[in-house]
Amino acid sequence: MLSVSIKKDVPDVGLSLSGNLDMVTSEVLNETFERLDEVQMRSLTISIGGLNFIDSTGVGQLLGYYKRCTARDIGFRIENDNPEIEAILEIIGIREIVNS
């Protein structure tokens, strides 16, 4: 299960994730993202410290949001204080792409 809450609204949007971000739950995050007002948005911060698990689908989803935001000149950050999830991001090279 994945829970997504909006911590801040436009222009500086913050999303907080908890639970599992994987192939089964990725649509929950996608539905939330699609409801955001990208025209008004100046930055997006996704906090993933509450995740217990992330798979390649979830990682790909985060990279997709990064690409979409940067193409629209919207700042993008991933906040994380979960060492297990951070290790995954480091190993696969996300931190080389998305510096936070």
C-alpha cells in the first residue's frame, strides 16, 4: 500500500510518500501527480523517507517526474532520511541525476 499526502501546494509543491512504491501501487502516486497544477508549479519536492520499499517501477516513476519537471523548468528534489531507501538510490545512480 502507498499513501501520498500533499504537504505544500502551488507554487512550491511538496508530496510525502509512505508505504511501498512499486508496480502495484505506482498508480496512486501517478493519480496525485496528474492532479497537480503544473502551470502554477515552481518546484516539486517528493519526500520518500516514509517508504518501506521501492522497486524499479517506483524508481522509474521518480525519474519520469524529474524529466517532466525539468522540461517545464520546474525545480525537482527528492528528500529522504531513510538509509535503506537512500542506499538503493545511490547504488542505481539516482543521486547522480537528481541531486538533493
